[in-house]
Amino acid sequence: MTTVEDASYALSKILDAGSQKNVIELGWIKNVRVAVPRSIITLALPSYANSQRDRIVQEVRKILLDFVDIEDVQIELDNSNVQPSSNNSESSAPQLQRVQGIKQVIAVSSGKGGVGKSTIAVNLACSLSKLGLKTGLLDADIYGPNAPSMLGVSEENPKVHGSGNEQRLIPINKYGISIVSMGFLIEEGQPVIWRGPMLNSIIRQFLYQVEWNSLDFLIIDLPPGTGDAQISLAQSVPISGAIIVTTPQKVSLQDSRRGLAMFKQLGVPLIGVVENMSFFIPPDQKDKKYAIFGSGGGQLLADENNLPLLAQIPIEMHVVSESNIGVPISVSEPNTNSSLKFKELASLLKVKFCS
């Protein structure tokens, strides 16, 4: 599998026509990102080199597409002034910027949709808050933001103050957590048809232009897959760890493996695996468990990657009914099997990061 180092080394063969120095050394190509089958780079040419832009773009595409597992190359333009650098590693390495006041950033991710990733993220955030930890929830699923409806705040309008680069968004507060989502900024049913730079921009705004204040944890609910949002996040902010959500089915495991491999490739620490929909508990037979989607998938994924299986979350009728009215199960029914599992998961994070 192609790595960032492989791509950067290959791109270093592209030379400035004048100085004959390579574009990586000069800092003209930076933030090299690889999430197979896609590669994204930032092109930052000084004004005196604009005449070489078309040639460099063509060479970048040819070099990266020569890798057998790269099928798409995305080039972002950075028009800021670029100072030459003699340090190759510093030129190509992404510059991570901490979000002021936030101690731990936790990404909740899945390789495919429909596995209940947002349910995990929302209930984990609520459970951390119930443990006395200051918690925020960033719904980074730009194309399908579900957190507002799951928390009963879809009709809320967050306040904004300031202007330009000083503009700040005030999160919505519910159940003790601070919430920001694309769902607050678009009308219900309105599609978000964005690519690359626009997507990257809104994620950075949600990170750095929000008054998060002091938080122990910021939980980020990522969209499914291995696309721009995941890469932008990993290349923007230091992530304390990622939780991979899967279900027991084989098709879910296949996609989860891809998502897990992406985080490894991007250098993001992995906390462990959460298996959702592990079994069904009938409301009138709470001692019964039915593995309607099979069993063992989460444990297999964890074992393959030498990771812990953090939790197995059951299917319970309360999870569905309460979510439909905007009340997370961990808030409405704290003593159900699901809620206790979320509490255990939150306690694991508290011990790992706050002790």
C-alpha cells in the first residue's frame, strides 16, 4: 500500500526549472496525504513560479497515478507566500494545530454507513458528561448530519459573533454537551454538494472558529468511509485516538478494515473497536439475547489489529424509540443494557486519558 513517504519521495523528483531544487525541498508541495485509492496534496507556488504551475500539476498527477493503488489525485491550492526550506521532512509534514482549551480529541469512525456510528458518538458524549467531564460533540458528517435530530436540537440556531477571521460560532448546549453540526446551518432535506477545499474549510472552521471553551473531550462523529473529511481532520488537529465502529456482519468488517488501515496510514492512534448491534434483547425477555447479525465480527477485527474490543452494544427497542424523539438512551434510560455499556466505554476513556 502506498504511504505518504512513498508519495513524497516520488514527488521530490519534480524540479524547479530555475534553481533545480525539488518541489518538496522548496515547500511548493506540502501536506501530502494518502488514503488509498486517493491522494491529496497542497500546491503552494510563490508568484514568481506561477508560470510552472501547469507543468508541475501534470507531473504530480502522472507520478501519483503511476502508483497501482492510487486512482484519484486531488490538488489543493495555497496562495499564501511560501518561504524555501532546506528541511525535507518539515516541508512535507502536515502542521497539526491544537484546538485551544480542548484536552482530548476522540474520533468515532466507521468504514460504512448504517452501523450506528452516530448513535455511538452521541451516547458516548452524553455518558462522558454524566461522569463529570466537560464534553463537546462535533458532527463532522457534512453530507448526512444526524446529531441535531438525535439530540432534539434540530430546530436550534447557533449564535455567531464577530466577523471575518474573528467570527466565532457558539455551540448549542444539550444534556451537558456542546454541539456543533452542519445540520444547524442548512435546511432540512437540503443536500450538501461539496468537494475538497470547501469541505476542508468547514471542518477547520468547526474546529478553530467555535467557542468550545475548556473541554476534557471533544468527540468527533465522522462520516462513513475514507474520504476528505477524515483526511482533513487527521491533517489538521492532533487526534488523541480513534474508535472504530463495526457490526458483526462480514460486509461491515470489510469496510471497517479499510477505515482502520486509513488511520494507521495517517498516523492516528487507535483506541479500539466498538461492535454495535451485537445482539437483540427483546423488551419482554431481558434475559434473552439473539445474534440476528451473526457474532464475533468485532472481536475478529480487534484481534487482527491487536486492539481491544471496547464494547458490544446490543439492539434494544428503547434505543430506537428514544432516539426518534431526540433523547439519547444514555440519558432517558440509564439502567438499560445499552446505557450501561456506554457508561463503561466512557469510563474506559476517562481512565485512559484523565488518570
